[in-house]
Amino acid sequence: NGRGKTTLLRLLQGGLGPYEGRIQAPVSFSYFPFAIANPSLSTEETAYELYPNLALWELKRELSLLEVKEEALYQAFSSLSFGERTKVMLAVLFLRPHAFLLIDEPTNHLDMHARQVVARYLHSKQGFILVSHDRAFLDGCVDHILSINRSNIQLVQGNYSSWLTAKQREDAFELAQNERLKGEISRLSAAAAQKANWSYKTEKSKFGGEVSDRGFVGHKSAKMMKRAKSIQARQQKALEEKEQLLHNIDEVEALAIHPLVFFKSRLLDVQGLCLRFGQTTVVKNLSFTLERGERIALCGPNGCGKSSVLKAVLGQIPPAAGQVLVSPQLKISYVSQDASLLQGDLRKFAKLNHLDESLFKTILRKFGFARAQFEKPIEDFSEGQKKKVMLARSLCEEAHLYVWDEPLNFLDIDARAQLQTLLAQKQVSLLFVEHDSCFVQALATKQIWLPPFGDGEILYK
């Protein structure tokens, strides 16, 4: 975050200036996502507004590839799910002739299956730059990585995993070289000082009363000084070589969490849970237990009730049937997927949430916050920064159970890796919803797959 990805996309669109250098492109750039002027129009009408020369049969073909039902064309665009809107906009943009797409974080509203569908779709296309923090998604659809590093920019062939392997190998080599040079510089420094000291003492001895051959002593002194200067030159060369290292190594600090140990081994018992909204059943007959140290992922398509289950566990919505058994002594730390209500400055936020302000800001610093960011109002933060504020609050809280709803939304890859490493190393009890398949596969001790609208069998993995 903050390296200039969005700035690069804006430059390509001609939205910033002045700048040094030159941008030449034989194609026009189309940016995703973009605001729809009149979302009350049907999806078909919206598509024609975006591209008047659209051939309807081509749009139907693209939507079929994206697994969007044809009936969606005749619904109001605003009635579509966020995932369906994403797919429609991508389909229309790719149908525009001579358009090069700038696709900025398309996965934020896509469930795990939809991400796989869109990745396959993008893999079949040519001519786009994609910004995404989902590692599996990137692996599924890109053939080059444009890496905006700390000191330079690299364009390399391959997907994210191959780039990461090469980057880690390069970083490991530079770190080893750095350690070797540090030892060599220290050794040369001591040797140069020793030779210079000997030269000084030898030169000084010329003027003693018992020296018979001052020319020989002077020659010996000069020889020692020459060696000292030669060592100093080698030391300087090693210093210059060392200066060329470590410029692109990102130092990602380890996070900390302090979970409480509950006096019972079982933290949560859900029995025959049913949830309804109006006449629609979104969850039917869900049963599971969460034991101390378990990390349970609720999985499934958008609209299957994952977030509703979390809210039922928190007591925010009542079950239509069944029960959620939670001890009143159980302390729960919750991270919502909605950051729209965050406001004020960080100091007031910490005070309002009864947080240790120093610890809270330390975690944000480890998340990559600059100190200047601390003085800005939270409502002016990026979506990724707001999510980090919510996660930092939860990491500060001592709790028996952590309940996180899509914690990785908008987070950069480094922050995802920090959280993944932390949770893998600590004995944290966690109930979470997440669509990043790498994160789920690495951390979940149990996966519960909910069917859409409670229609189907619940799978326990």
C-alpha cells in the first residue's frame, strides 16, 4: 500500500500531471471499477450506455463465460449482487474495441468460486493491468508481474508465485552477502588500523638513539603504511558493494496477539441453527462446535448467510430455530466487514474502544502506517487502512474468541502474510469468513461450506 499502484493507473488515464518521462500507447485505457450513472436502468440498458455499439449476442456469450444468468440482463442493474455487477462491467469493457483494461482490485465483492470464474475469464483475455492482493487469483490469470519495489520497478515474466520465489531467493542472497560484507568490513577495518599503528610506531622508532639504519626502518614503515592503505581501499570497495544491497527488501515486522484462555475447552455450540430474513431462509439446520484453539472458516457463495451466522453468534440477530450456546463469561473480539462508520482521529478511536493507545499505534506502524497518518481523520483513510484500524483494535483486545468477517478485504499482500503468520504461530480460537483461498487453506482447522439460501447440504471439511 502506498507504493503508487493507483497513481500509475491514473497516469495511464491521463489524470495526473505534470510528470517526468513519456507515456505512449496505441490503445485507449478503460478503468474498472467505475460509477454507473443510472443504476435503476436494466442491466442491458446499462451495458448499451457503456458501449452503444454493443452486440447483444456477444455480451450474452461473455456473461455465460462468467456464469451470469441471462435473466440478469433484464433486471435493474442495482438489483444485481456486487459480484454480478463486477462480472457485467468486465464483460462490457472487454467488448470495447482497442481498449486496454486497468482493473483495480476486482475481488473485493467476489466469493471464492466467483474469484475462480473471473480468474479463468481473465486468463483467456489479453491486454490488461490488474491490481489485486489475492495470491491465488493472481496466479490464475496473469503472465507478468509489474513489481513496484522500494528503489525500482521491475517487469518480470511469470505469475505471482514464480515472482515471489525469485524475490525470496534474491532477498536471501542479498542478506547473506550483506552479512559476509559486514564481517569482511569489520575485519579489514581492524587490520588497517593495526597496520597503520605498526607503521606509526616503526616510523617513530627511527629517531631513537640506538637505530643504526634509519633508511631501512623508514622503508619498512612506508611498506606497512602502503599495506594499510591497500586494506582501506578494499574496505571502501566492500562498503560500496554493501551499499548496493537490501534496497528492495521490505521489512515486515511480526504482529502480536494476546488471547485469553477460557476455563472450558468448548467455546461455542451451535445446534440446528436456522436464520430467516422475511420469508427467505438463508441458513437451515446448521450445527457445529468450536473448541479452544480451533480456527473455523465459514465458506460458501455470496448470500448463503455466512455473515448472518457470525451475527447470530454475537447475539445481534435472533435464530428462527435452533440455538447458539455461548457462555456469558466468554469474551469475543469482532471485526466487521463494514468500515463505513469509522470516524474521528486514532486517539479518540483508541479511547472510545478502551485500547492502549501506544500498543494500538505500534500495531498500525507494523501494518505499514507512516507516523503522519496518525494525524489524519479515519474517514480520510483508504479502505485498506480502515481495515487495518479494525484489525489493530482486535489484536489489542484480550479475548477468548476472535470473530472476523472478511478480514483481508482491501489488505495488501504483506499484511495478509503478517496475519497468516501470526495466527499460525499462536493458539488463537477463531471463527472467520474469508474468500482468500490461500489464507483459508493455510489456517482453517475446519471448513464449513454453506449452500446458497439454505438450499442444499451443509458440508463439513
